[in-house]
Amino acid sequence: MTSESKHIVLAAKKLTVGYFRKKKADIISSNINFQLAEGELIALVGTNGIGKSTLLRTLSGMQPLINGAIQLNDKNLNSYTSLQRANYVSVVLTETPASKNLTVLELVSLGRQPYTNWMGSLSSADKKIVTRALEATNTMDLFDTKCFELSDGQLQRVYIARALAQDTPVIILDEPTTHLDLFHRASILKLLKNLAAKNNKTILFSTHEIDLAIQLSDKMIVMTPKATYFETPKDLIKAGRFDTLFPEEMIHFDSETGRFIIKD
């Protein structure tokens, strides 16, 4: 099945993101357009301060958009209540949560909150979904471990398991490979790639690992001061979109290898 024939789960149309300060719009980025299909892994890249986290928070409904539109399953994002959004979009942010004293099983089980009764009790079906999330992220053997006892790489897998337990069509992650070494960065991104393909999820993540993102992503969103671009890594390279991400006199993008090279 080609990406063109896949269902579009999340779309931005002439989107402007930023903040409202004293009722005045502080625009960070504008005219953002893309369509994210089911089963795709999409990387969001750009320099520090370009607006990646702001865009992700806006797409997840955590902060209001300034202009344009966001469509989730062909409906305006603003038409969903917060509980309804939680049935469609799960979010993994970079902020350290106040839940590190929980066990892995307890933290992952929190992903079922949008579906549990008022007492928060897990049904047998909920428990099966949590188990599948632990198995998919290779964290089952950690189920009774306190989260503060985990390594950064293990903890990141647990957060992803919690998002899987929430069982939403869309998973949004803000820099999931921060503070990880090269092996664990590659491991997390390969895990996300497999989850998108095997579980038919739409997974959008921001990252500074542009070289790895080029190798593993189906599509990429490239934010620059002048414009935001959306295409396959191959087409973005062909169009020279990575050439202007960093100062040319310091860092060169090699389109043959798909890697950034520091100049002498």
C-alpha cells in the first residue's frame, strides 16, 4: 500500500504556531503544511529554538494554534474534548514526570486512564493491552522495577510502552533520544520504526539525530527560519533542504552519504 492510498490521520493546513502573550500573538513559525498517514514514522528536525516543541504541543492540543487548521481523522482538532483527544493522540514529552516512584507496570498502566471507569480499575482487556505494550518495547522483565532505578534508555522504552498502552492512532514524542548514547539512540528509533510499521501507528518525533532520522524515517518535517518542508528524506535531500540548516562555513551536508560533516 502506497502512502498516497493510506488514511491521513493528522494534517496541518497553513498552520501558524506560537504563543499568546497579553492577547497578542507571538509567532514562532507559520505556513506549516503536511499530511501524516497511518503506519508512518515521521521525524521533525531543525535547529534549537526553531519551534519543534511548540509545534508538537500545538498538534497534541496542549496549546492553542494561532492560525490555520489541524485535522485529526478528518475533524478539526478543536472539536475534540481533552478526553476524546486522549483516545486519538498519546504524547511523550522531555519533561521529567513526577511518577518515577511508580513501578514500570504502574506507569505503563496509566496509559489506560482514558478508558477506565471512575475508580480507575483495569479490566482484563486493559491488562492484556498493557502486557502487549510491555512485550512490544521489551520491558516486560522490568515490570516490578521502580522507574527511578531504570537507565535513561530503559526509561524511554517504558514511556513509549505507556503511549502504546494508551492505544492511540497517533503517538507524538519530543526528543525521545535525548541523553542516550549512539547505540541506544539507534535502538529507540528502530523500535519506533517497527512500531509504526507493525502496529500501523502514526509516530511523529522531534530529534537532533538528523543522520539517523534520514535513514529510518518514512517522511520528515524540516523547520527552517524561512519555511517548513515536508517530504521523504530522499526528496528533501534532492531539493537541498538540509543544506541550509546550519552555517555553511561550519557544517556541510553531504547529499551522497546523507550525513553532516564538520568543516576544518
